[in-house]
Amino acid sequence: MLKLVVCVSGGGTNLQAIIDRIADGTISNTKIVRVISNNPGVKALDRAAAAGIEGVCISPRDYADRALFNEALLSGIREADPDLVVLAGFMVAIPPAIIEAFPNRIINIHPALIPSFCGKGFYGLRVHEGVLKRGVKVTGATVHFVDEGLDSGPIILQKAVEVRDGDTPEILQRRVMEEAEWVIMPRAIDLIARGRIEIVGRTTRILPEDK
């Protein structure tokens, strides 16, 4: 059984996609053991409660400095003893201590096709604003392992999404979520649960079913 801690900051739509895909068997042999939010009172914590999953808030506002918050976040993850940490719309820079504690065991969803529109400053709606400003015709989403860099870890899955005339950042954000994020994040978790992801240097490969 693959045990997940899912970290969220807001509405938790990716969290809900994971919950739903575990419930219907699309994600196999997996259980969410804890949901952690850095913001109190968010919809994601309501989603966790409705699914009978423990939800906790670890907010930087409750600590004197960032170092103490980072220590609390690491403790909150470790307490749940997860096999995999899933960043599902988590607007927090993951400190090196957490990456060191869970090497190749943290994955993130980014709402663009890395290496485009990623890195410093590209998060939330800012990603989609950048896509529209540049005028690209295709965007999408990427699931990747988290390393010491920003959006620089080995890519697991990507899915393209069309950019249409008349799109606003909000409209495009919704399409990317529906057509890409909610599809490839559950798929990546299932592949990991079934031992089908192998990291080769800075890349990954999907192993065959009978491997």
C-alpha cells in the first residue's frame, strides 16, 4: 500500500481528483494518510474531512521565522510516515531538509509544459498569464519529482492542452486542470504505486506492466 501525504494551499481540486481516482480504483493500492495545508480554513481541508482523511494546517504565520516553520512542516510530514509526498497546488518552497528526508519521494504538478513557463515567479495564474502573453498555441501540465531546484526535477508525465482564441488566464487555468492536471497526477501516482517509474539520471522511464 502506497501511503501519501498530500500538501495543498487552496481549493484542493487536484486533491479531489486523487481522492476520486483512489475511490474508483484508477489509482491502485494507495491511501492518503494525511493532508497538510499551509493556510487555515481552505476548501482542501474540507475535502479531506469529507473523505475521512486527517487534515492539518501548518501555517508559517504561526512560527517566529521560516526555519521554525520548515521544521514543523518536516515533522508534520514525518509523523504520517508516507511513502510519497504529493504537492498538489502547494505554494510553499520546499526546503532542502525535506528533500533530503524524502529523496525521489516528492512529486509536484506544474500547470505548464516544463521547461516552459516554470521556475521563479511562475505559479498559479501567473503561469497562464505568461502563456497568453507569449502567444503560444499549446500549453499543458507536468508531473515531476522535486529536487533542490525550482521545477527542475525529473519529469514523470506531461499532457498538452490547446490554447484558444479568447482565453483568459482563468479560463485557461480551468481547461489545463480538467484536461491535464486531473488526468496525469492520478496516473503518475498509480505508476509509482505499481513500481513502474524508474529514474535514470535526470529523466524517468515507464517500465512495462510485467517488469
